[in-house]
Amino acid sequence: MRRLFIAAGISLLAGVAMPLPAGAQTADEMNASLDSLFGEHDRYHSFFTALKKAVAEGDRKSFAAMVDYPFQARIKGKSVKIRDAAHFVADYDQVVTAKVKHALEAQAYESLFANWQGVMVGDGEIWFSAVGEPGEIRITAIND
């Protein structure tokens, strides 16, 4: 009897520990999630679309204009402070790596992750959020 309870307990814990399959989320559900978190969704959706377009077209200047400066990046294993868009454009390939590009290219609007900190692309390769007094949406982190 004791073994039965132990086996049942292990099965229960294993079921809790294993992630549930992600359900498909619709654009309306993503909109509702962003509305709930940030009071709006249109600017976030537009920003995401523009970000994907900039990467797809290799438009470094447009991408750099979406970053919140000063920006902390890792280049060749070292933390580097990027002070402005010109510096970002110069280091673009070292910051926006193939892994970062792939995460963005593969990301659908409907499956973005959002919480109080902002919106995440991929497994945290890119984070963006409203920043500053006017609440402009900007890239706040890029993780390779």
C-alpha cells in the first residue's frame, strides 16, 4: 500500500514538473494579453512588425533606431556599452547575430511572450518595452 502511495505521488509530481504543451494562441488573444498588461496592443504589434521587416531587409539603421540607448551588449564575450545608433550600426553583426535573426524570423506575433517587463521574442533573444516619459517602445535587451 505504501508503494502505491509513493508511486502515485511520484506520478503526480512528474505531471506537475513537466510543461504542458503550448496551446495555439490567436492574434486576438495576444491583443487582449497586451491590452491587459500595457493598456494597448496596436503600438506593440506595429513595433514587432517593423522589427521583423528591418531584420528581413537587413536595414541596420531602422533596427538601430528601435533600440533604447545607452544599450548594454555582449560582443566577443565582453560587456560593451553602445551609446548611440551610429555605434550600434557599426557593431550590428556582432549584436544581431544569426541566432537573434533566426529567433525573430521564426517568431509569430500570436506566440510572443509578454509580462510586466515587456515583450519577449524567441527564448529571450530580444526584449522590447515602452520606455521613458513618452513611453516609446524600444528594444531593451538582445541576448545571444
